Amino acid sequence: MDTVYVEFYDYKAIPHLARPVLNKVTDCAETLRWLSQELDNRLGEIMRAGHRNIQAYNAAGGLMPYIVVVIDRLKDLTCGNDNEVVSNLSRLTALARAAGIHLVAATNRADDSAVPPSLLLPGRIAFKTRFCQDSIFLIQDTQACKLQNRGDYLVFRHNRTFTVAHCDYLFDEDKAKIIRKIGTIS
């Protein structure tokens, strides 16, 4: 989900996408509605088979694929939209992991308008923040405002621990090679 039309443009050719890269907020809202229904369907199937989660279901011979949803500019979906979008996101953040649905959401704003308190995020990544209050909002600690601005980031887990990590910058040429390689994997 890329409401600014430029961040995920290069990924549209990947053949493994269950949905195309979405740019319109209305399309994103419809997909979140579908995901909420898919969550119910998957949990029902997993429970009927007598399992607690997708891992146990698939280990017992089930063939349920994982779904990864990547959202850029979360605030575009949560701010100024109807409550259904936030409600569906809240359900997904609370229940979807057991059904094999994973959300990766990015925001450039660390406040309640971008990340509503109803979203139960089990893990968070924080790059360097400009202000300590942004760091506290993201990871309940001031450590993110003390990071170097060279790829360092913090991984915050649901048990309130965090780890310092580092990522490399990915140039457009490298990204294109990776996308081509992914396109050849069946």
C-alpha cells in the first residue's frame, strides 16, 4: 500500500503479489476489509482442524500460505478516514499473526494521529528520531533520539526489550537486481 505512488512502484512486477501495489486510499481500505474477512476465514479453518495457529496447521499437512502486507505512510490510512480502516487495522494487529497474516507499516510521524493507540503492535523498529518524545512514543524509551543517523535502528519487542541493529542503504540498481531475482523464484 503506497499512497504516494512512488515508494513501491518498482515492486509492481513481482509475480508473487496477491494484490497489485495499491495507491488509492479507497483501494487500501477495501483490501483491509478483505484481510479482516480473510482473517476470520483462516482462523475458522485453523480452529476447525483443531490447531491454534498457522504453524501447527501447516505442520499437520495444511497448505495455508502466509500473507505479508506492507503499508507506507500509515497516517494516510488512519487520519481522516472512517473508523472502519482503524478498526480493521486494530483487528489485524491483534489477531492476524496466528492466521499467518503479517503487517509491516511505516510512518514518518510518531504520534497518535499516525499510529492510533488501538493498534497493538507486537514489534516496532525505530530509526533516529528528531525529538525524544517521538522516541518515547515509538519505543517507550529515549534511545531512538540518541542513535547515529547512519542506518542504526532499534528493534523493540513486545516484552519491552530492544536491540540496536544496523541496516545498509540500498541503491536503486541493487533494488532492481533483487526484484529481478525475486521474479525468477517460483
